[in-house]
Amino acid sequence: MRDTLVLNASFEPLSTVTLNRAVVLVLQDKAVVEQAHPELRMRAAAVDIPAPRVIRLCRYVRVPFRRQAPWSRRGVLVRDRHRCAYCGGRATTVDHVVPRSQGGQDTWLNTVASCAEDNHRKADRTPEQAGMPLLRQPFEPTPADAMLLALGQEDFDALPEWLAREAA
């Protein structure tokens, strides 16, 4: 299922919603379509609209300031573009740099995407102990970066000018 980016009335990224939820918000006049999927349309008996890729709320919504993107396994895989941090192959799982058995936690800076083979080979050891150096260091994405990555918008140059300013 495709996700749609939701912008506040001030063009700040707020969250992502399902395509169906985005269409409902547009049809209820609570949001407007800022960017649509090029060849995808939503059709019903009395409705024919382009499928929204980015919507903007009509009214400003005050949200508490969030310093960090919430950690998730899916988020780590998306952040690392489903590439194994040890061999560069297709990653299907998440590995703890400092294993949980050694006190490692579920954080952005302690987890990397990994293929199942390398995850099993590393086992309950650090990369140094296993002789498996990381190809790239884990980092903590901003909340806005995490949303854009989840939507497949890794290349900020491909974003519309108004959205690229917010993401930078």
C-alpha cells in the first residue's frame, strides 16, 4: 500500500497516512493535494481525483515539538535502504551493533540493517569481536527525514522546491 505525506498548513511534514485516509481527508475538504501520483487515479461513482502523494492540511495543527524520530525495525531498514551494513547485500533483518546480551539497546545508533547470514555469523558479538567492520555508521534521522525516507524520497533533489526546503 502506498503512503501519503501529510503536511501542516505551514508546509511542515507531520506524518504519513494510507492512501485511503488521504483521499478521505481531501474529500472532506480537510486537506488539499499538493502532489499527486503521476498515473494513479482514485475513482468512484461521483468522484475521479488523482491519487495524492503529498497533501496539506487546510487548518494549522499545533503539534508538540519532537526531537527524535521514533525507533523501529522498519525504520532502520528504510534508513539503511535495505542494504546490509556488513556485506552490502539485501538486508532483511536488524542487527544490534552492541548485542542486547552485552547491554545494547534498540536505538538508531546501535542498530543496522543486516542480511540474515551476516546477522547469524556475527551472533552475540560486536563487529570488532566478529571481525566484521561496518560499511557505514548508523545515524539518527530527524523526524522529517524519517518520514521522507519512508516514502522513498531519499533523493531530496527530486522533491518539489517547497518541500525540499522543509526537508533540508
